[in-house]
Amino acid sequence: MKLAVCPGSFDPVTNGHLDIIRRAAKLADRVLVVVMTNAIKNPLFSMEERMEMLRRVTADLPNVEVDAFDGLLADYTRQVGADAIVKGLRATSDFEYEFQMALTNRQLGATAETVFLTTSAEMMFLSSSLVKQVAAYNGDISEFVPAEVLDLVIQKMKG
């Protein structure tokens, strides 16, 4: 595939996100990691901070670029001419939600196919929400987030 889009809120980026991005980078000639606005979520990090974190953790991947979009994923994929939307799946509940999103994107006119990558077994439990919850109580999140952003997440959680 030529161009893949990896969308998400990435608030903050986790090792699970990075695993999916790295694997997508092996499958596609070019990968756009897109920080999306989610009207349901109230992000801890600004759009710019999330983009900077992603740039740091993907700096060693020459075919990966970071972008942001405030709108429908279907519109974004059409604008950039994406061949695929790459989504990570942790559990059955993820599949149900992501399958619904894939069908919605298709109904909205997305021309990109949705591709699901299963997460690595050791990261099945990991989510940005969990990272924030553990960090809020001064728990050790060093196994959950890339080293390049660990201090940023800890500082942000301290306020």
C-alpha cells in the first residue's frame, strides 16, 4: 500500500500506539499519523503537544509523518488520497467499535480501506486513559510510554 493513515487522539502516545505505527510503517510506503479531534474526549495535551510527542517517537521512521485534523476521518483520507486507515485492536470490544467506525467511514465516502492490526499481547491492556490514571497517582508509567515522552507526561500530570 502506498499511503496509510494512522488516526487517533494520542493523549498521550503510548507504547501500544508506537507498536501499531511501526508495524504500519513496514506495510506502507508512507504513513501519516494523524492527531484527530474527538468531540467526546477532553484532552490533557494540546494538539501541538501531541503532534510534538509523535514526532519525537517516530523520528527514526523516515516514511512516517505527523499531521493533525479537526473533522471527519473520511474527509481527511479523501483529501490526502490514503489507500488505508490503520487501526489497532486490543480486544473484542475494540473490534466492535472500530468495525462500526469503518462502516461509518465507508458510508461517509472514505475511499481508503480500513486495516486492523492486532496489538502485541504484552500491550493488550494499554490505553492512554490508563496511562493518565496511573500517572495521576504517581505510579510508574515508564513501561507504558516511549522514553522520549516519559518526562513530558509526568510533568503534565503534575500540573
